[in-house]
Amino acid sequence: MVRMGPDVPLLNEYKQEFFWKRFPQTVLGGPRFKLGYCAPPYVYVNQAVLFLTPWLFGGIGTLLCQLQLLQELHAAVLSGMLMFGAAAGVQALALYAARRSGTVERLGAPNILVDEEEVEFTHCVSPETVRFIAPGKRFGMNVVLHTVLAGVLCGFGTWYVFLGRLTALYGSIGVSLVVFVLSWVTLCIAEYSLIVNTATETATFQAQDTYEITPLTRPLYIFIFISVDLADRFSNPVPELQLASQVLHVLFLFLPLLWALGILPPLDALLLWGMEQALVFGLGGSPMSSNLRLLLMFGASAGVAVCNYFIPSTLGVVLLSISTGFLLSLDLSQVGTLCRGSRGAFRDRGLRRGGSPPPPPCSFGWNLGCRELLLYLTLLLVAMAEAGLLHHFLGLVQSQSLVAGPQAPVSYLLLVLFCLSWALGEIQGAYIFGGVFLNPLYPKGMSSVQTFKQRNRGLYIAAAIRRVLLYLVAPFGMIAFLSMDKSLQQLHRVSLSVGFTRAFRVVWQSSEDALLQMVVVILVRLAAGSKTLPGWDDLGTGVQLLLVGLLMDRLTQFLAKLKFTLTVLVTSWTEKKQRRQSAGTLLALNASLCPLLLAVVTLSALLSAPLLPLFTLPIFLVGFPRPQRSWPGPVGTACPCPDSIFYQQMSGSLASALRTAFARGSLGSLAPGSHFLGRFQDRMVWIMILERGYGYCTVNIKGLELQETSCHTVEARRVDEVFEAAFERPERLGFTQGFNLHWGNALTPCAALAVRVYSDARNVLSGIIDSHDNLRKLQDDFMKSLIWLLLRYCVQKHKGFLWSSEEGSGIGGMKSQSSQLAQTTCNQQPEAVFVESNVSSLRFRQDSSSLTSFGDWSDEDDLFGPQPTRRTVALVTAEAQPGQTTLQTGASLPGSVEMDSLFENMALSALQPLQPLGLGIGMPAVDKGRNPEVFRESPGSLPQLNFSCPQSEIFNLPTGWRTAPLLPSRLLSLRPLFPEEWFRFTLGQFGPTVQGETSEDMTKALKEDEVLKELHVQVALSCLISLGAESAFTSPSYVYRLYCGDVPWTEGLDWLSSSKDLYQLALQAFRFSFKLLFDQASLGPMESSEELFSTLEEYERDWYIGLVTEKGWHDSVLQEKPFLFSLGHDLTMGTYTGRVLSLQEQLVQVGRLNGEGVRGQWANLSWELLYATNDDEERYSIQAHPFMLRNLTVQAADPPLGYPIYSSAPLHFPSL
């Protein structure tokens, strides 16, 4: 985001022109009367004729009926047949035009640029004209279906608006004429949309209309209106039905306005929303995490209600309702997991791609095992026994007063349970009373995880008591109350059957909500006393609970929408960066039209539809109703990037922490559709509740981008301020300091959760990597690290952890270091280590006279200062040579240093560094094959080594590692660099690990084996020369090059590169030595050989030392390596940086978001991108808003409209 502030345009000029051409087309149902270019008059005339054709045919039928030449039914049939013929003719013309132009496959294909393509019209019925006016259908089945439907719609529409019918309804000819004329406008709009050209709807749910469902939307609503009128015509006189018909005939005139405003949902959204509302409020279920689960659960729940209606025995109804309600409220996905085998349910349902390990099998509730089955079976049998006995013995006891009846003691028990559970749950969070006041009992300060847990022990005990009361005691109390209800005797009514089916189900599905609803019903009865409430008492307890639940849900939505409305209104003026020139005018309009504004908020709450702030301005519309998930696609879609691994790693541990927080009530009510935001360092976690049942909860965890744009930074800073005010407050608070100063913000802090995450620390290495004292010691540390790795390699080969690829021994096919699981979390034996690197290209460096070779070779003189050394572009393809392991490198992670360049997404490490001009020109070529002293011997011609100690054979190295093409005199001159004392010490440490219990003499003989020592001297010094490290390091850029694996050409580089195993060991040794340099510069030098040995062991066991662009880094994060280290280079600052990731338990702060604010912003996002096509990255509605968190909310939307970098599959985990 480069440009911010109130002056950012809502729509750019191109989009404004596009919108004002599209919107009239939407209002009229498809005719395109506004074009961006001149068109012949017949184009407009043809569209007008087709638009008025249904009115013409309907008028013929109406006229014949008024003249009494035909009866109403026959006139309607005639109009329908005429319209059917016209529709068939239009479709035939469209098909003929498509065949003439040979573009049948393009029929109906969506193209947002079609309005901008200038069409060359030749005459009024040319193929171009026909295709422009009537593009045709994409599927042949739709041609037939829509044509037939057009005729049926015209026929029934004619019958619906007959003047005689309208006169009978309103008793006035003048009113009837007005309704008749305007009703035909509505019918013409629907017919044109169905058969000629479908307009883009403002109420768009799917990004693409694959199966051409949109043309059916408007006719469907007309058929709903007609069905009510037909019911009134053919049924006995019912005053309510006649009144509904009168109202709907008037509302019929406003259908075009409702379509244009996008209030009426498309068919798919209407179906899903209707099933969800019926399942939740009619059948006692919960919104589901997928459309398939919603369909199956709705069918099963509706089947239970139907069975209850036909069961003659009330006792049978009670037992069936309790048993099915309990079973349907459980996590049925665990049954499928149990059938598939013993794999962990959590891993199978959410973390297949890595991340934190799932909870241990002993953790209750994660898998459906014997303990879980025993608990569920016990609860079910006890509930059925209790309900059966109470209903049998006390269900027939009649009492006019609740105080004197058998329900009285249970009622008072439920009141006490509600008060206790509410109080114990309220103190679990950081705020109380709706986020207004700070909770004085919540721990202050977040110094450490252990301190936080110790201070939280009292709340843990209170949460345990609440959990027992709410999930074990309260359900049985509510079942007892329902089982003794006298209205069960009148079950054979549809309303009572549905009501009690829901009542017994919601006891388990949502115990907390069910307890609150039942308490409200009890309080109403206690307030009435012995008096009878005629309208209320006749409903029965089941229907009363249904209405109370529906009313409380709508009231909660109304209050949340009202808070969101006030936030938008107030901040549009108080926030200077949000104050547009029109802010004062909009505020004045909202103030003057306050009743209308309240009506809009109320209507959106009644429909459970999002309140849509147009362009996130204080212009409020009612969005179309849609499911709680807000998006049509499957849960788990994301825009992954390298940063996604951090969210993927923490998702498992976060789920475990959320499970505990949900069970304790720390996050408040867990209604499906609730949104939470978690914050830790630079990570933002978006959590959404998808469904909820007895003892389980299903969530979706999303990770937002880590890249700090200006908008992201502004909102992240405000999030930090909100959390600091809640969690980092002083020990003692005054009365005025106990208020939530950020109450108007969309985020309300709830709790801090202990989660195993990577803590990210970055350091500038100035004074370390450029210190000559440190660089001089780097060579010695490299030799010691290489010796340690060579001996460890021999030990692992002896123990069988490696399998050979080089002459019977080696590390062919070796796995990367990241493939080793940390020993703290895995029982596997340690594997061989393979450090990925950017090995120099053999194809481009085998010719010693190559300019590139000598340019790289002479880089050590640091001619132009520190140079960032990178992989060459050619290297990317050269690494995957036949017979070699492909060395993969991922994209950059946070902390890596990259620049935008002509190579776009390629990291700088993939670019060749600048070379000094003239280097390598005229250099003499070296014929390595002609020098007998440097001749590279084949492995078979080398003499056999005769070790003086039998155990030395264990530490023998592959024969090919002794064939370095180097002069013996050169190796001899570097002989003093070999640390003999360290070699003997390391040999003494590794010796017992492979020999078992041996005598000191055997160990001494091993140390004194000169042949073994000379073997390691030769290999170690050959690696030293091949890496160009024979002289002390003086250039930080050269150190960085070696660390990155971009080794400049040297005399022995070809030999070293040909042995992949040895090359990886040498590179790993250099990285270990640099880490030693970093640690010793920070913590002080190593005191002894024992300390150095243990440090190298720790590097091998607990660290991944490499580059953030390597695949090994990615794998190590997912496998939760305790520590990771990388070296980077900041080109802009000219500094080298070190990055350390450490895995530890940290406190992640979590807060609740205003769910209605999120739904409203997502509804605007859907309208703005799918209808207005306003995808400008600097548009106003995506700019930072510290109160609404607008930018973060847009990010968290599902793709393609949002762009979360991580999104988990639906995670089901227990909450008992």
C-alpha cells in the first residue's frame, strides 16, 4: 500500500464507467441500453421489443379474458404458449448465429471485458447482432429447461395479475391498474433475464456461474409469490392467507428494487441459508463446516422430527428425541476415522501436511476410543433412564402453577446452575460484562508462561467446576424439566413435535444456550405466577424455547450490528485518515434518516443477513442472507507462500491450546460464526468457529501475511495496543482505569494461550563477521568441525544409519538434515545429515580458461568491497544433472534478504554476482591431465591402507575421497593447520561408542594409528584447499559465499563437487564453524575440548544451520527442530544479518472480533469485487482502519477475494 488516506478513490475512472453501464443492465434484467460506443438504433429497438414481448402476450390473454372470450385459465395457457414459442425462437436464433460464426464453445462464457469490446453490427438480424443481444445458453439442457420455464412463468404471471383478481383483492379499479402495470414490469425483467440475456446480479455468491443457475433466480421468487396466491385461491377462506396475498401483490412491485439492491439471495445461497436456519432454530442443530455435512445433518434431523410426529406414545417420543439428539450432537466425523483404522483423528483431519504433532493418544476426546465410547454410552443410558422414569411417574401430574408442580424444584435448580456457570465463565476472560470492565481476577503481566500458569490456577479450578456444572449436571436438569412438561401430552401437532425435537436436541448440542433459554422460559412462568398467558401458554414449552432461542439470536445480532454501525459512523469523522469530503454529508443524512437506519439494521438482524457498509462508508444496505461461513467454497483454501510453514507448524499446538480455552470458557460463548484474532510477534492468526456440539468444536485456523505493508503495520500496531491494555496492565487499578478504553474497537481481548511457536530473533553481525580476529579463528574452527563430522560420519556408517553410494560406502541418497526429527519428539535413530547447498555448476566451471571461473576465483581480493555472492542463473538447471541429487531451494522466508529485480520471484542467491572487468582475460589454460604429479588416480589404483589398530577400519573413509588432484607438497605445507590434539580427543570420544566397553589400551592404540591420522589429514586438507580456505579468511563477502554454498572455482572444486557426500560434509562443517564464530563472539570463547565437542553435538541434534531459502529449513520448521540459524545479507544497508528461530512455549494473545462487523465487511468485499470488479490494490475499502481492522479482515477472506497465506482444513477437537 503506497497511498493511504481518505482521498483514495472508491472506484477509479475506468471502473466507474464500467459500473454505470452494468448497473442499469442489472436493474432491467439484462438489456444493454448504455454502451461505451455508438450502435445502430435497431440494437436498442430489438432489445426493447424482446423486453416487452411477455407484456404483449400477457396483454392478449388479459384482454381476451376481460372481453369474456376466454376463461382465466385458458387465457393464461394461451399467454404461456405464445411466450414459449417466442422463447424457442430466440434460442433458435442464438444457436444459428453461434453456428454461423463457428464459436459454439464460447456461448455464454463469462467475460468481464465483453462490455468493452466494440461490436461491428451489419444489420438487425446479423450473427453479431444476435450474439450481442441473446448470447445463448452454454448447455443444451438449459436451452430446453429455460424455454419451458419462460412459457410457464408467463402463463402463471398472467393469471397472477389478472385485473379481476386484483380488483377482488383491493376493491379499487385505479389501484388494480397501477398494480397491473408495475407487476408486468417485474415479469418482463424476470423473463428477459431467463431467456434473452442474464444480467450480472448484485447478490453474487459464487465467483463463477458454472451451471447457469443465475437466470433461475428471479423467476424463482416470482413463483414463490404466485404459490401464495394459488393457495389463497384454492383453499377455504383464511383471513391471514388473504392478507398475505394482498401484501405480496404490493411487494411484488418492489422486486426489481430488491434485486438491484442485492437483498434477495441467489438460489445456492438461499438453499444453504434456509437449511442452516431450519437446522439451528427448528431442529436444534448447529451450522456445519461443509455443505455436505449440512445436507446430511439436515436430512437426519428432519427425519427425527417426522418420526416424532407419527409415534403414538409420548414416552417413545421422549426416548427417541433424547437418544437421537445426543447422538446427532456428537462429533460424527470421529466415527469415520474409527472405521478407517487407528490413525489419529486429529492428524487425519487437519494436519496431514505437517505442523505440530497431534496430542498424545492418551488425551481424552481426540479419538473415538473405548473411554470415549464408555462415557457417551453411560451419559445416554442415564439420560434415557431419567427421562423415562420422570415422564412415566410425574409427566401426567397436572398443575396450574410452576411453583407447586413437579417442575418447581428442577426450575430452581436450573436457575442456580445458570447463575453459577455464568459467574464462573465470566471471570475466565480478561474482560467482564461484555468487554466493558477489566477482570480483576485475571493474571496481570505476561512475564513468563510458568508465572502466568501459576497465577491462573485459581481460575483453572473455577473453570473445572463450571465444566462439570454445564456439561454434566445442567443437561440432566434440563432433561428432567422437559420430561415432566404437561405439553408433551399434545405432541401430535406439528409445532409441538418440532419444538420438543429441538428442545431435547439443543440440550446436548449447545448446553450453555439451552440453559439460558430455559431460564428465560422459567422466569416468564414465575413472573406470571398462577395467571394464564393465553397466547404464550398455548404454544407449549418446546415452541416457547424455539421462539426464545430465535429471539435471543436476533437480539444478539441486532446489538452487534448496531455497535458496528456506530463504529463506522463515528470513526468516519473522528479518525482524520478516514474523514472524506463527504463525511459530514453522510453523517447528516444518517442522523436525519435515523429511523430508516434502524429499520435497515433491524431487517438485516431479522433475516440473519450481513449489514453491508457500501465501500465501508456509512452507507448501509442489507446484504443477502448467506450461511455463517460467508463463503461458498470448501474450508481450507489459501494462497500459500514460504511464510505459511510458521502457521502450519503452530496450528497443532494452537488447536490444543484452543481446546483447553474452549473447555474453560476463556473465550466466551462459542457460537458458530464467531471470529477470533491471535497475535504473537509478527504473526496474526484468524480463528473461526465453524460448528459446535456436545464435547467438540470445529474451527478453521488462518494465517495472515507476515509482510509488513503500511496498512498491515497500522492495524497490527493498534492490535498490539489493545492487547497491551488488557494483559500488560499494572497490578492495582483504580476505578477509572478498570474500563476498557478500546471498547469501540472490533477486537475485544479474551485470554492468553500457551502455544509452542518459534520465537524469531534477528541480529546485525557488524563487528562479528567483519572482525579480523574472528575471521582468523574461523579457519581453525572449520578444521575442527570437519574432523568431527568425518568421524561422526564413520560412526553412523558403522552403525548402519547410512547406505552406500560410493564404492560400497558413502551417503548416497542421504536425507537432509531437516529430515531428522528432534530427539525430544521422536524415538527414531539419528539419520545421516545432508545439508542442501548451492553447489557450483560443473558444466560452467570445468573449463579452467572460463571467464566466469576465474572471475569467481579471484573474488577473495574484495576488489569492490563486500559483494553479495549468489547462485548463478545457470546453476539452477545445472544442479539437476543426471545421477545427481536435485538440490531444491524454496522461496525466501521472513528474515531473508531479497530485492525485486528483473528476475522477479528468483532470490538474489540465484543471480550471478557482478564481476570485475578484465578478470580472467588472457589467463593461461591449465591442462590438468598432463601433469603427472597432479594426476587424479582412479580409486582402484590406490594402495591398500594398513592400519596398526584393528578398530581403525571403522573410521576408514571412502577411497574416492583420497583422490584429490593436489600436489603433495601443497598438502605438506598446510600440515600444521591440522589440529592433531583435537583429532585424538574426538577419536577418543567416538571410539567407545562403536567399540562398546573396551580397554584403555585399545583406545590408546586407536589414537596412535598414524595411517588413520594421515588419512584424515589428507581428506581434511584437501577439502580446505578445495573451498579456497587455505589462507585465513579476510573478506566477509567470501565467508558469506561459502556459507551460501556458492563456492568460487578452485583447483580441487571439481573433485570435491563430484563427491556429493564429502561436499555436503565440508559445507556443513563451514556452517558449523560460522555458528561457532557467532556463539563465541556473543558468549565468549570455548573453554575446553569437551565444551566444543558437546557444542557440535548440540548443533547436530537440535539445530538446523543453513539458509532460509533451502528446503531443509522448511522441513525443519514443520518437524519442529528446536533451533534454526541462517545468515543473510541486507543489500540496502550493506550489512550481514543472523537469524535465530527458537522453539518454545509462548503466550499467544487471543481476542474476539465483532462477528457482524466481519460479515459486513466480507459482504462488501464480495459485492465490490464480484459485481463492481473493483480489484484496485489501493482502493479505499482495503485501506487501514484501526477500529474496524479493515485490511486484516479483507486478508482473512477466502480466496479468490482474500489472501490468507495459510488456512487449515476444518479441525475437530474436543472441548469437554
